[in-house]
Amino acid sequence: MADIALAPRRAKTEIREATAWDKLRHNKNWLGFWFMVPAMAFLIFFLAYPLGLGIWLSFTDARIGRVGHYIGTENYEWLWDDSIFWLSVFNTLLYTSIASAIKFAVGLYLALLLNERMPFKALLRAAVLIPFIVPTVLSALAFWWIFDSQFSIISWSLKHLGLITQNINFLGDSTWARICVIFANIWRGVPFVAITLLAGLQTVQPSLYEAATLDGASRWQMFRFITYPLLTPIIAVVMTFSVLFTFTDFQLIWAMTRGGPVNATHLMATLSYQRAIIAGQLGEGAAISSAMIPFLLAAIMVSWFGLQRRKWQQGESND
Amino acid sequence: MNDVADYLGTKYGGWTDAAAKTCKLGNDWLGIPVATNGGYMTYRKSATDKAGFKEFPKDFPGFLEMCKALKANNTPAGFALGHASGDANGWLHWLLWGHNAWTVDKDDKVIINSPETMKALEYAKALSETFIPGVASWNDSSNNKAFLAGELYCTLNGISIYVAAKTDPTKKELAEDTYHALHPIGPIGKPTELQLAFPILAFNFTKYPNAAKAFVAFMLEKAQYDKWLDGAQGYLTQTLNAYESAPVWTADPKNAVFAQASKRTLPASGIGTPGEKAATAIADFIVVDMFANYCTGAKDAKAAMVEAERQLKRIYR
């Protein structure tokens, strides 16, 4: 043992110059980059690549089973003069604006209601989510039956009550059909808005309301000057998502009307599918879906800049 | 596939015209037409009898009169005007072609914008006014359901309505009252039905091309094919003339009409060239939307025709 103890300590290895590799190895950003790679690869392969491919396809005359050739903006020029395309743009905007506005109003109302103290609160909150949980196609099929031209339960009930003599032509009349699909979309979308806004409402501190009560604020003033300003960031996020989901809706329409009657409920997404997949004109279909991008970007921008603005978030004079 | 087609064609009395046109490119067979999916007039005899038509009308004016009478008796007819891939395309192409109006001529030049199309549109409009309400929203299953529920008394469909009624013990009466008839023939003076042919294909890259061919030939031999048709209960029709005597067509006299589906149909392209372009035009509901636009009053006849012409010209460029 002694010799070990006596053996001279190995001289400390000399400190060598840090190589570029060493620097890199200890660089936090470099490490961070590698941690990000999986997520990035995922996003690139499953989001950026399909999006890019879709835009590229819209400049070609690709058909199913056949590579397309670059044809410039021919698809867009064709769509510019296509009355069905513009009808679908109109339908999409109508569908999105009406459905989103009503979804917001009803959702906010429900959220405020559910935020109150009441019996069976937990149960009620869970029940509100049901339309959101049911697979869209299932609920769409149910609505399709409810609005069927021959077997509609609504027509049947009204007929038996003696209020009407003939079935209401729910999905065969363009105005009725639009009302029906918008109604179905609202039914499906309200829970998402309601529950998210409810989450927002719960973050508002009760002390603010107490203070307001002491100052003698009315219920409306409390909502207008406390709840609403504090809720705006959430509203912006929720409505952005709601608008995006509604704008790109496909399943409801496809299951209920296939875009009919006479294209009165064709949305851009369903028209794109019909042209691209069913009729095989991939290029044209891609052009229709690419035409949705500016609208969607606009919707995102509105909420993005809305979120950035503190004034909007925190009330009038706070910049 | 040429050898298979020649072998079967010689042995079984030749291929039907439409089936051969659908599967051939030039002189070569790309696939073997294995069957045609027939759809025919399906009607309730009690209703047409009451309307004063002991026999199902054989021409367009008679058919219109019958539909008017059916409506007057509150036993309406109904044909899909929605995006029903099979039903709507089927009856509207029949109607269009019956008036000697075509999407494209034999050189694939678009000729939809014609006085004949105008006549077809006017006829369809008059006809659609006799329909049960809601046809504009119909898909392929709507007329089946309405017919089986006893609300619809005449429509165009595959044999499925009758088969469903026959196999449902509670619908015995309805099944007995259900009859089938050939499409009435238009001013053109010959059948202009649209019944789709189903080809069977073998991949170019298959390792065993001869096995694939042998299987196709085997499947269409009498021993197998009779049974196969039987299993399809009349839903599928032979494309080889010799099978007209297949047992399925005589087992139930009401099946007999469907035996002619492959013989009476035109290819899906009408008088034009069958192929991708014709398929695209059908899949994009161009003819259906043209009729629906006019019949529902969304557009006038001229505008509906011009829109269809514009879309067709793009497909057939």
C-alpha cells in the first residue's frame, strides 16, 4: 500500500486549447437545436411539405395517377371566371361569418352561465361538451336525418300538429339548406367556444369583482369593464380557431348535402375535394385549397395583431 | 388481355357493345368488362294502374303524362337531382341523350350548347315539377329509402330496392307491387341508357400475368359466372351475350328487365371517346348540375348550358 501512497501524483493533464468541436459540444444553442430537430422534422414533413406541395400542384395540370406539368397560373385564371368557384367562396364566407358570430354569442352566454354557482355544475359542464365529443360524421348523419326531405322529424312533428301540410324541403331548397348546415355547425362548435371561454373566466380574480361591487358597479358594468377586457386575449385565440375550423369545414357539408342543392352549400374545401379527388383534377383542386390561404392568413393576422396590442387586452388607456 | 377477351368473346356469343368500348383502347383490351351495373325504372304497379297506365310508357311524352297523373293522385315519382353519383347521372344522361343531345361529339368536340339540349332541359323541368319534393337534396340512397317507406312510387334504381323489399318480410305487399321497366325511349328512337360497366384489371407489374389472366377467364366461365350472377341477385348484368339465358333472369320474372342493361346502355362517354375525360365530366356532376340549375330555377336554361359548356371545354381541351 505504501508504494501507492508514495507514488507521485500524476501530473494534472495540461489544459488544452478548446477545439471548435469542444466549443460546439458545450454550446447550449447547438444542443437546443438538436432537441428541436424531431419537432422540426415533424412539422416540416407533415405541415410544411404538404402545404408546399399543394401550392406547387396548383400551378400544374396534375391529375390522379399522372405527374403534372407546370402551367403557371392557368388554374387560377380558370377559377377566376368560374361561377361555381365564386359561389363556393361566397358560401364559405357566409357560412364562416354567420356561424362564428352565433357560436361566439351563444358560447359566451353559456360560459357566463356555467361560471355561476348552480346545482350539478360539474355535470352540466361535462354535458355541454357532448356535441364536441361526438365524431363529426356521426352528428352530421344525425342532422342529415333530422333534415331529410322525406323523413325529417321536424316536418313529421309539425305535420302531426297540423301546422304544415307538406314536408319542409330542408336540404333541397338553397336557403333552407344553408340555414341547416350553419345550424349544424353552430351546434357542433359552441362547446369549444363555451368551455374555452369558461376557462378564461375562471382566471379572472374574484377580488376585482368584490372591488367593483364596493364601488357600486352594476352587473353589466362588471361584465363590460372587468370580464370583457380580461377575456379578450382568450376570445381572440378562441375565435381564431373557431374561424379556421369553420372556414375549412368539410365533413358536415359532405355528409349532409355534398355541396347541394345545386352547389348552394359547396364550401371551398368540399369543392376542392370534388374537383381534385372525385373528378381527378388534382391541380385545379389544389388551386381551390390554395385560394383559401389568404383568407386564413387574414384571420390569423387579425388575432395576432389583436393579441400584440396591450390596449386591446387590458382596457382603454394602458399602452 | 386481348387473348382472354378473344377467347371469352368467341366462346360466349361476343361482348356487348358498350362493355367492349369501355374496356378497349384502339384495338387493345385494357381490362375485361366483368359486369354492368344495371338501373331501371322501378315502380309501384298499383299506382301506375290507378294513374291510367296499364303498361309502363315507352316514350318521353307518355312518361311525362304518367308522372303528371302520378302526382295528381298523390303517388309521385322522384328522380335524384342532387349529387348522387349513380342515380342522378344515370337518369339525366338518359334524358339528355334521348333528345339526341350530347356533351361531346364523336371527335370529342364539346357540343352541349345545342337546341337539343334546350329541349332536354325543358322536358326535365316539366318532369321535375311532378316529382316528390326534396329531390335536389337526394343522394344515391334517398330514393331507395323513400320508395321502401311507401312515399315514392316511381324512380330509377338498381335492383336493390326490389331485393330489399323482397327480403324484408314486413314489406311483402310492397315487393309484390314493385315492378321494373325499361327506360322510355326518347325522340332519338333508340335506347340511351347509362349503365356503368365494371372492368377487371391485372397490373402491368404483376409477377404472374398468366395466373391473373387464367383467373379472369376462369371467373367468366359458365360454371362460375352463372353462380356469380345469381349471387348478385340481378344487381350485376353480364357483358357476354350468351349469359342472357343465365338462371338469375328467369328465377324471378321481375329480374328479367335487368338482363338487358349491358346491351341497351351507351358507354359513359355517350358518342364520344370513353376515357379519363368522360369520367371527369361525370364525376364533377357537370350534366347533373346543368339540369339541376334549370329545374330548381337557380339559373335559366341558356346560362345553365353555357356553364356546362365552359366546364366541358376545359376538360376536353
